Amino acid sequence: MPRPILLLLLTWLVLGCVSAYDPELSFNADLVVVNGMITDLADAQTISLTRSRSQRDSADIVTPIRRAQVDVRVDEATTIRLTESQPGVYAFPADFRGKVGSRYQLRFTTEEGTSYASTVETMTAVPAIQRAYDQFTATGPIVRADGTPVPANDVYIDFQDPAGTRNFYLWRWRLYETQLWCATCKQGRYLIRDIGPVGAGPLDVVGCVPDQSLGYSNLYDYACRGQCWDIFYSSAIDTFSDVYTNGQSQVGHKVASIPIYQLDPALIVIEQLSISADAYRYYKLFADQVQNTGTLADSPPAPIAGNVKNLNNTQENVVGYFTAASVAVSRYKLKRQNITGAGRYQGLFYAQTGRLPNVDPGNGSIFGQGIPSALCVPSTTRTDLLPEGWNQ
């Protein structure tokens, strides 16, 4: 499978049959990619459908599958119709939650009339995370440009594996780091207009306005007007089967190694998912392919077929996996009181840009009032809302 498609799926965490390797399938292949996981969390739930095409003579092209009819069958009795909330993203009703013991099947038909269906996935119970804790290490997995390792907080959890049943686990996490700088303008200045009344009314965020009096490569950085956190997500696939440890207490499972760029506290939200045996095999195989760097003696990686099939053409290789997972959540504050070598930590901004901030010497970004600053604009990687668990 083309490596960019593998990396795309890794980011999505969509991981059982394996097709024989076909070099013509790796290139010039128009692959349907399914990203969907039902959970019992009180979060918005979606299914993503895209096409990914990789060619020898051009960059990979990923396009959303628009205007499909997407349904999820629950317990072979109830059908839930999803609506397209964004191009290629299909949303469940706002109050939908998965339930332990229920069975789910994804079915969709493209605008061209091609129909697909997944295997039936059952949501199984997941044990609670009993404890989360961290340990400082001076030699984390990330290396600076000069070859020196970035120190890290290694994060571990303990949990009790249930006896008498086979259990399969997947872990993922997201990290909230304090961000002090909210905008950077190249050859320009950041502007916010106060619609009024001044200090109490709405703001019109104009953003970076070009300023030809500045040099082409000039960069001005603007401090956050209020609290702001950048959000980082796990990218590694972390799975576990209790085949050899059924019913035993699991102590010291390492879920993350968080690089330390600043001494400010951070919050990691750890999710422990209970997945099916087939989903576990798919994730595991997917991880093995992504982590295989390859040598001259290696066979080329095979495209991984998931559990979604074309109902009229079973030979089509549909990438991705639709599954259902119960989730146990632990919110753990990294207080960073066990860190040594304080002089090495220059802040998150420096880690992201490789330089120190260059403050706009102007008279302010709201009609000349105050120090130039910028709003924290919420997105999937940034929030201005206090993260749940931050004050624990």
C-alpha cells in the first residue's frame, strides 16, 4: 500500500484479511477509505468516507465521498441514518451513544450507486483505568536538530484485566499544552476591530493585514489575549491482547512518552478502548506494516483489506475498519515537578518554530489600545476552554 495512505490511516487510527501484494494496486489505485468507530462516550460521532489515489507521476489525491447514503444497523433491528455534516463526514444524531452488548453494522451507498457493508461489530465492556502516573526521562524518543534527545514524561497506567473472557485493547490519548502565542503574521500586522461597546461588545477578527512597509520575511508574533491550549494527539498504534495474561492485574503499561518543551503543567487524557478480536488483528497488522522501515530483503507491504466490502465486487480492496468500542477515560495532570535541567526548556513556541517570539512594537491590535495580542481561535488542535481535569 502506498506509504502516504498508511500514514493517513495511522493518523485516523483505523485498523482480517490481507490481499496479496499487487504493485499495480499500490499505484494508480482508487481506494475507498473508511474511518469509523462507534464509542459510548458523550462525544460527537462520525463516519468518514474518502477516496485515495496514488500515482507514480503525481502526488496522492484524497477526495471526500460526497452525497452518500450512510446507515448504521443496530442489533439487526434499528437503522440510524447519518447526515453529511462536512464533505465526506457523516454524523450520527447528537444524542447517539454506543451501548455495551449492542451489535453494529455500517452500510453505505455512493452517489454512483455502489453499495458497501461492514461486518457486524459488538461493543464489549472495558475495565476502568485504576491509576495513571508519570516518570521523567532525560532521553525521550524525539531528537533535536543537534542530535541531543528531548527529555520526556513517560506516562503509565494500571488496570485489572477481567478474568474468564478474552479481551483486546487499544489506547489513544490527547495532550493539552499551555500556549502563550496565538498568531504569527508574515509581512503584516494582526488586527482585531472592537465593534462595541468597547470592551464589552463583539470583536471582528480581521487577522493578518499585509503591510508593505515591512520586509518580506518579517515575522511578528502576537500573545494570546486569554487562556489558550494547543491539543496534540497520539499517532502510534498501541494494542494489547490478554491471551497470556487473562485475569491478571496489568501494572505499568506505558501509553505515552510526552516530550517536555516547557515547564508549564500539561494534561493528558488517556482513553482505554475494548475492541473486538478482528479489530485487534487489523490494528496489529496495520501497525506492523507502518513500523516496517523496509530493507532489500523485505517483501513489499501488502494493501490491508478491512472489514468493509463492496457488495457487488468482493475483489475491491476497501481500506479502513469500522468497529465499536467501549472507552474508559483517565485525565492525568503532568505537573512536571520531577524535571531536571530547567535551563533547556524554552517553551512550546520555540519548540514549534525554532525561534523566540518577535513582538509587534505597534500600538495594539484594537484601535491602538494595549499590547498587540491575538484571540485563541478554537479548532481541532487548539481550545480556549478550560480542559476538563485541568484543575485536578
